[in-house]
Amino acid sequence: MDGEDDSNLVIKKRFVSEAELDERRKRRQEEWEKVRKPEDPKECPEEAYDPRSLYERLQEQKDRKQQEYEEQFKFKNMVRGLDEDETNFLDEVSRQQELIEKQRREEELEELKEYRSNLNKVGISAENKEVEKKLAVKPIETK
């Protein structure tokens, strides 16, 4: 007899009566009324039934999180360093720019020397030379 009572308890635990379902619906409706907005429907939407196992649902959540993580760092992985050819090219370009800048500075210094020598030939006083030296712009060195 005790075995039969145990089996009835198991069956009763699995069985959900209509009254229990109504009770749950009423509680959900009361909660819905508390949080409902004017544009929402008056009746609480039914819970969606998901026939999948817990493992399948958890696996889907895990996959979704992994995909979001990969998406977040996708662009980070796309950036790569410069290879040897690119660095050599950039070094060559910077050397050429330095040479051009150096030539320009040398030309400016040569023109200043020429201008000063012309001033000496013309016979301008030493006072004006000092003013010219102050006005001369020092070249800016770039790296």
C-alpha cells in the first residue's frame, strides 16, 4: 500500500490543477497592472512556451554571448603592424624630406650671407646689421 501512495504523490506533484493555473494568471495580471504602460495591452501577455531543454537554452545564451564578445573585438584583430617593406618605404620618405629641408635651410643661409655681403659692399652702418641679425629667423629643425 505504501508503494501506491508514493506513486500517487509523484503523480499529484506533476499534475497542475485549473485552479492553480487561474491563481498564477491572476498574480501575473496584478503584476502586469503595476508595470503596464498606457500603450501596452490591458491583458498580460502569455508566457512563451519553449519546448527546448535547459541545456539547449543555456547553450544558445552561451553562443550569443561568445558572438557578442567576438564582435566587440573584431576590429581590434583587424589592425596589423607594418611589415618590413612598408617600414623601409616610410624611412626612405622621411630621409628624403629631411634632405629637402636641409637643402632649403642651406639655401636660406646662403641667401642671407649673400645679402649681408651686399650690405657690406653698399656700406650700411653696423647698427643696421645688428637689427638685421635680430630680424633673421632661425630655421626650425624637424625630426
